[in-house]
Amino acid sequence: MESPIRARQTLALTLLSLLFFLSTSSPLHHLLISNAERRIDLSSHIVKVYLTLKIKNADSTPASEVVLAFPPTQVDHLATVEALATKGKRKKTALIRLEVKPTELPDAPNDTKYFTVYLANPLNSGESTTLEVLYMLTHYLEPFPAEIGQSEPQLVFYRDSALILSPYHIKQQTTLIKAPSTKVESFTRVEPTNRAGTEIKYGPYEDRPPYSFSPILVHYENNIPFAVVEELVREVEISHWGNVQVTEQYIVVMLVPGTQVFFQGVSSFRHLLARLPPRVHSVYYRDEIGNISSSHLRADSQKSELEIEPRYPLFGGWKATFTIGYGLPLQNFLFESSGDRRYLNFTFGCPLLETVVDKLTIKVVLPEGSKDPSAVVPFPVEQHLETKYSYLDVVGRTVVVLEKKNVVPVHNSHFQVYYTFKPIFMLAEPLMLASAFFLFFVACVAYLHIDLSISK
């Protein structure tokens, strides 16, 4: 009877020891932030936050992860979170991009959300490293008042904390907020707080425990109109006969902070600038009515810029739907891999400068007969396959579909789509056409030589 009881006690002690070891070895317990500086840029509709963290391992075990904390009010507006580590000293300093993934931790206070940064090399006991973190927020500025007259300035709220939300103890920290102009109506003071021109400085603050939070509110003028792409569908069709055809369908809405209904505010959008790949040809710009001639293309071997003008000026809340199409030389974007493998190297994101895309869908249409498609994208996206039928297709063309929400200019990076294609399939359509013409002429010859008259 005593043996089972002792066995259970031994097992319970073992589990408790294991849990204690895991809790003490967690990255939240043995890291210390000796210095933190946060720079918040409010000069555009995309809030850009630059965070510099000097991290020290205060434990005896190596650390390979650093956890970033975000309040739940910001998580839904996060467009990207990037982290770089500095390597070397002084003039030989280099930046190394680190992997960042969302994570969940038990007993998160106030529904705090987390991202884990994976270090390139484990941080040994007593060592320090510096992380450069960039994250961006979209649709985060709050208009106040919500409605204004035509001649009134447009004011917005920015909400945050004077203290950096972190699961670690921070020895010293400073926050700098840059407004688009000196016209700041009001801001919360958490001493020491100073303002000089367009910049508001919070701190330095000393020895703040984990999860310290001090809410602040900045009320400032923002009269800059901006365009938001509610939905963009880019179709990239590959033809091994030497062309890549791109079709982009836009739904654009013009937003002005503080404008909620038509004709509120005096700002409007009259021009949009799209940066296209170099060596474009056969460019067109049209909407549901037809072709729009109010566009100007400047193209050379290095870049191509298309300045487009909507059919009518866009005031706050107005929408425009249009399509941009163009062709590209195949040799600049399609490359050979091993064997019969090929890959398309193209740019993700939106060609329109400084725009936010609420929903972006990229469809890469592969030639008929392509097999084993796979996409390599430098950030998380949703992927699936479709089938599209075009002229003279028999089994259809494989379409690789990539979808991502909340796309910002930093997502304008290259991605690759790999697939297997045998050159013999290029002869399929010419042989079908030749066979069709041959059968047509045979039918004509047979018709001319057949006597269809009724003999008596």
C-alpha cells in the first residue's frame, strides 16, 4: 500500500521540479533591458514606431528569445513587426534580420499580446545585445471631432503609453513623439515631459517594473489627405512565349482625418503615383466606363512611374474603382532552377506610393502543364491554389493565390513562385491550332470532292 503512495509522491515532486525549472528558464525571468528608446513618427497616416532595446542576460543560462509585448488596442492595427540585431562595434557594425513570430503566454495581464524575436546566437550569461525593432500601425488615428466643417482644421487623437509596455524590468527608457507640425492642441504630461517644436519627449524614466503602463493622449492637427486601397487584386500571368501580363484591379477610398461624410474638409485627391517595374509596355488605365486618358508614363531601363488622375476628384469618403494593366519582358522576371524547375521573381505589395492596402490578393497564373507549384514569401501570407481556363486550354492553368491583409510599403519586397514545366508543353497550343486548320482544310477538300447530287 505504501509503495503506490510513495511512487505518486515522487512523481508529484518530479513534476513540480520540472515546472519550477521551466518557469525559471523562461525568457521572461532572466533578461533585463538596461536602456530603451522609442521613437514614434506621426507625420503620416501610418504610425511608425522605432524601438531600440539594449538587452542584458542577467541569468546563468543562455537566452535565445526576446519577447515583445503589445496592448490589445494595438494588435488589430499592427501591419508589420520587424527586428534587427546589431553585430560588431563602431564602424564595423552590421545589422542582422531576425525572425519574429506571434506567440501566446499564459496569464497575460490585461490581454497583452506577444511577439517572440529569435536571436541569431544565444545570449550567454552577462552578455548584452542591441535590438532595433520597427512596427507600424494602420487605421489607428482617431478623428476628434468626428465631423468638421469645410474651413475647420482636422484634428486626431493618438493614444499610447508614456512607458514602454514590456515583460522585462527596464532600467532606463525614453519616448519621443514626432507630430507632423507644431500645431499640437494638447498632450498628456507624465513628468518629466518636454516639448520642442514638433517633438514631445517623455522621460527618461528609471527602474520601471514589468508591464508598467501610463496612458497618454496626443491631440494634434493632421490635414494630410491619403488614399487607402480597400482591395487590390493583382493577376500576374506567365507566358513562356516571352511576356508577363499584369492586371491590377483597385478599389480606392480617399480618407481625410476628421471627415466622415461628403464635402467635409477641403482636401481632395487628384493624382496618384504608381511605381511600376522597369521596361513596361502596353500600359493601359481604365474603369467601368472605359479608357481614362488622364495618365502620364515615365519609363526607362531603371524604373517606370505612372501618374494617374481619377475620372473625378476624390473627396473624403469617396471611392474610385479602376484597372491598370501592363506587360513585362519574361527574361527579367522568370529564371531557371534545377532540372525543369523555374521560378518567378516578382514584387509583393502595392505599386501606389505610401498607401495602405486593407486586402491584397496576388494571383500568379502559371502556364498550362505546370506542376508542383510553391511560393516563397518573406512574411506570413495565406496561400491556396486555383484553376483558370483561358483560350485553347484543356486541363486549365494552375493559379497560385497569395492573400494578405493590412499591407504597408515595407511589404514591397520580392517573392518567388517555383514550378515545374516541361518545354514540350509549349507545343501543345500550336499543334492544336495546326491540327484544327488541317482538319478544316481536309473537310473542305472532302466537301469539294464529294458528289452530293441525286442521281437518276
